[in-house]
Amino acid sequence: MSNISIHPVKESRAKDLDFDAIPFGEVFSDHMFVADYRDGKWQDARIVPFAPITMSPANLTLHYGQAIFEGMKAFKTEGGRPVLFRPERHASRLNESAHRMCMPDVPEQLFVDAVNKLVGVDHNWIPPKKGSALYIRPFMFATDEMIGVRASHTYKFMIFTGPVGPYYSKPLKLVTADKYVRAVPGGVGEAKAAGNYAASIYPTELAHKEGFDQILWTDNIEYKYIQECGTMNVFFVIGDTVVTPATNGAILKGITRDSLLTLLRAKGVKVEEREVSIDELIEAHKAGELKDAFGAGTAAVISQISRISHKINGEYYHMELPPVDQREHSISLKEEINNIRAGILADEHSWMHEVKVLDTVMG
């Protein structure tokens, strides 16, 4: 067990929160975890009251972007026990991102212990409502104070949390990328690097202005091989087969993606991880074989896709997807994941980790 000191607030703010009206990503819990990397090791691991941090204008992160993060959630079972979903996988993926961005590993035990203790202290912030959760944001950034393109020698690893409701409330209308790209093989698409998301903002705003909800990202050469959907991995049901783009260095190795593939294969569903082209989707749609399409990620678990639009000779071809209530796999997968998290279904893959409640906060 990692040595993590706890400095609790005198009174929790959770008592003033309306759990039925939580704006996504705008409300934060009482505490945060902080550790500093100096002299080649992580030091001074602590849980302290949530508060602003200060940094020099010459902080390397602000200029050269050495910043990575994870996104995960804590839930309450039907019996009211706080639980985490696959925390050790998030720990290992953070280190995969760190390696690509020339940053130090966070020991997996420190990561898992920090998340457990932080959630244990702020367990009263976990919303009881089904479909809601406590969002957990671990992140790391450089802290050297100098101007120069090199890896920092010092870093800060932090975690904060906040209660959230459902991410997407309606099925998404997508447009395929035909000019801008999210990532390329050999780049940093596999890493959860801050810059990946910054680069997506402008083209996404352009898509919004045309009436679309998100972009279906494609490759940077032919703009036809599908990568991701917005900030999520993407799945298609073509005939009796569930197909998702293979990870190729440009696609994030999503933990929800991996979980869904595991559940599908356990049911004996035919699954393929391979290149998927927009031409294949159009052909399947015209033949009536495009049965389902959905995004997969931590924030929403599964986000239904209602329409995919692709320009052909300057005109949009719209692929309308079947009504959500007619979709077999996406509906059952989301229900299965949620029921495993709630303790209703057996956790046959040892994904759930119970959190020990720590009553250190007054009030």
C-alpha cells in the first residue's frame, strides 16, 4: 500500500449539491490527489482540499505540451457500495501515454491506491442515480520552468473527481472527415495526450455549424478508412458481424472498447477488428445490412449514432441508422456493462474493485 497522507476539508460541499441536476464536467468534489516527481522518483503523495494550482509562465507544459490524462469512473452498486471499473487498466494506459510523451511512469500501485483513497474520502459525491457516476480525472504534466524543447525533469501527477450525469442525451449525427485528421500512425493518437483533443476542436466546431454532433474521423491519405467517432472508439454492425477499426497507432486503445469486445466474444458474437472504409459502410447501408453504429468510451459507455453523412462529388450521402429500439447489440451491451457495475450481474472478468470508505470529512 502506498504512503499517501490525507488532509481533509472540515466540511463537505456535497450536502449542497442537487444530484438530479449535475452539469457534466463542471462540478468538482472536495479533494484532489497530488504527487511530485523530483530527483528521479515520485514524492510527497497526498490528498488535499480541491483548490487552484500555481505555476510559472515558463512552465514547459504551457509551451511544449507534455501533458497526458486518463478518464475513469466510480459507481455505487445497488447495495450502495462504491466501486471502480478496471482501475489497473487505466494505470497501465496512463503509463503507455507517458512513454510516448517521454514522461516518467507512475507506479501502478500508486495510481490504484491514489484513486481508491481519493474516492474513499469523497464517496459521498458518487451520485446514486442510475446512469450517473463520479468521474475521475488522473493527469500528469511537466513542471520544469524554462524555455526549450526537451523533456522536463520534474512533473506533477494529480487526480480530481466530480459527479456527472449521462454524457450524450440523444443519438448522434456524424459527418465524415474530409480535410482535417485526428491522428496518424506514428503520431500520438494512441496516447491520451492533451494536444490530441485541442487539435480536434476547430474541425468539430465546423461540423457543429453544419448541424452535425460529431466527426467520424478518417485516415490522412484517402479520407476513407475510419478511425474514431469524436472522442470515442466506434463500432458498426454489418449483417451478423460487429466490426471496429483495428488499433494501428492512430487509434486509442479504449478500455470500454476492450470491455465490449470481451463481452461480445463471450456471447459467441462474430467480431472483427480490421480496416473499415466509408465505402464499405455505404455499400452495407444500400444493401440494408448496416444494422447498428455506436461510439464507445468512458464518458458515455455507448453513444448511439443515428446518421452518418459523407460527401460524394460535393453532395452529402446520408446513412440513416435503424431506430435505437431495434438495435440488438448496442442496447444489450450498455445494459450488461451497467449491470456489472451495479452488482446486478456477476463480474466474470474481475473488472470491479470495491473502494474502502474513509470517513475523514466532517459534516
